[in-house]
Amino acid sequence: MAEKRDYYEVLGVDRNATEADIKKAYRRLAKQYHPDVNPGDKEAEAKFKEINEAYSVLSDSEKRANYDRFGHAAFDGNAGFGGFDFGFGGLDDLFESFMGFGRSRTSRRAGPQRGNDLQYAMEISFMEAAFGTTKELNVTRLQTCSVCGGSGAKPGTQPETCKHCHGTGQIRYSQSTPFGQFVNVRTCDMCSGEGKVITHPCEKCNGKGRVTKSSRISINIPAGINEGQTIPLRGEGEPGLRGGPPGDLFVTIHIKPHPIFKREGYDVVCDVPISFAQAALGADIEIPTIDGKMTYTIPEGTQTGTVFKIRGKGIKHLRSNARGDQYIRVNVEVPVRLSQKQKELLRQFAEISGDEGLEQKKGFFNKMRDLFKDGTNKE
């Protein structure tokens, strides 16, 4: 089996990183490699699991201390430490047992636990992204039970201290070995390590303290947001356990294509058709912008594909009042149905024009003549 990567390397932090640094790195990577963002991508799924494994260790002060001392061997029962399953506490449990003392882990096991983060994908229109909008989400999530307040116990009652483990969440038992008396530790199966049991569960949540419920959440989408950007809603994830803080809700924005406009960064691009006469003679034409219609002067002799820039008519920047530009690309349309009179006028125009003024055409034919001089292609 492949050797595991260093957990600090996985999260991209150094060994002196603070808890806040580790948490920030984890959230960034988890969003990048989340299976919902990378459907069917096995490599991203493997990285997501690796990131979660690293975070589960480095975010826990005791596990991190064990890892700093012993590396991955701290959590591998077959890594040369006698084949013991060190369980939740890793090597500390083993050392404490031989030394004849131990400390209660009830405070960590039964302490506050942060709620899960949630991911949500939202589709908005091109104009909503350009100018900002307020939307409502219908989110189905676990929420704190309104009847028991999250305790899981029926109103008027309280969870009771587990009589099996006396509230420690652990069962210790002695075992004789050639080296002397060995104290082993396992999670209490009566209370599942919580240290408390619910003898009279809440009827609404069945003792779980949380229920699945749908609710509407308002979200402000700023002007200038782009495709794939994520808006965090702090505290709108699932509720925490045992008084822990709630998780966050991350809303990823997807923008519907517009029938006329295309976005390039903060600039807007638009293709505008013009007639042959307008291109040749010049004209004042009506063009669309994201602010509405405006008149723009096309100079005479405009060629198809020419791009004109209109300053300040693009998308507003996210963190300033500056705006991008709008680019108008004109396409000269050749008429396909001509009346006899129109055809006659065009023939007259062609006869009068000859090759005068057609500099691009003359330049092209001069190059072609040089290329095929003497009937052979020298290139």
C-alpha cells in the first residue's frame, strides 16, 4: 500500500501552523475537492478523503501532539508498538496504562461539537450577476429540536449519568501480561462514549436532539459576482452538538448564458449586425448595453469584424465602484434576396468602382501573384 503523505503537507501548512491556519486551509481544500463540485472524479474524491483524514488529526490537539511525536505510527496498531489498538487516545492511553494513571476524556467526548457545513448550488441570470440581487434559498437541514432544545430528553427530564461508565464514557479493565498488569480502555457501549444516557427520549426527535426541517434563507448576491464563485453564510449550516456552534452554508453561484451578451472578466462583448450601406457610408445605429439601448456612430468604411470599445459600460468590480468596458463587434450582413432594381444598382456600383479604393483586395492579389509566379509555388 502507498505510503501516506505528511498531514501538514496534505493541508499545505507548516508544523507551527495555528488552529485557525489549519481550519482555513482545510476549508479551502475541502471546497476545491468536494465530490459535489467534482462529480465522478475519483482523484478529487481520494484527495477529499485525504484532506479530511489530515484535518481530523491536526484539528485535535491531543491527536496532533501524538502525530508530531510518532507520525502515522501513532494511529497504526501494527506499526511496531506491540500490535495494540490504541483506540481514541492513541499512544497516550498505552503510556498512561503502564504508568498506572489516566485522565478522563469525558470533557472532549461529551464536549461541544461544531455542526456540519453545507453546500448549495444556485443559478442566477446574467443581469442578476451584473447588478446584484437578493434571493431566497429553501434549505433542508438538521435543526435543533424545538421541543427539547437539543438535549434529546423529554421536556421535564434530563439525560442521566451513565451507570456503566460513571460518566467517563470509557470502560477500563485489567489484563495480566508477562510485563505486569495492563489496563485496557474501550468506549462504553452503553452510552457510546457520551457519558450520559437518555432514559426518557423526546418524542419529537426520538432522543437525537435534532430534526430535519426546511427553512427559507435570504442571501445577498453582490454586483459583479462571476461564474463558480462561492458566498459563505456563516452559522447557516447544521447545528452543533452539545452546545457547539453551527456550521456554515456555502452557496456556489452559476450564471445562465445571455442571448446577446458574453462576459470576459469584467468586460462585456456583443455582436451587432449592420448592413452593407451602413458599413460603407457610416451610420448612427442603436446598440444594446447592460444599462439599456444607446446610439453609437459607426464610421464610414467599417469592415466586418471591427471591434469598438465603449468605456465604463461593462460589469461592476466586486470590491469597488469601477466598471469594465463593453466591446461591440460589427458584422456586415450581405443581403440574400435582392430586387431587380437593387441588383441593377449594385452592378452599376461595381462598374463605377472598378478596383479603385479596394486596397485590401489589390494587396491580396499582388501577394497571390508573387506566390504563384511562373506557375509554381516556391514556398
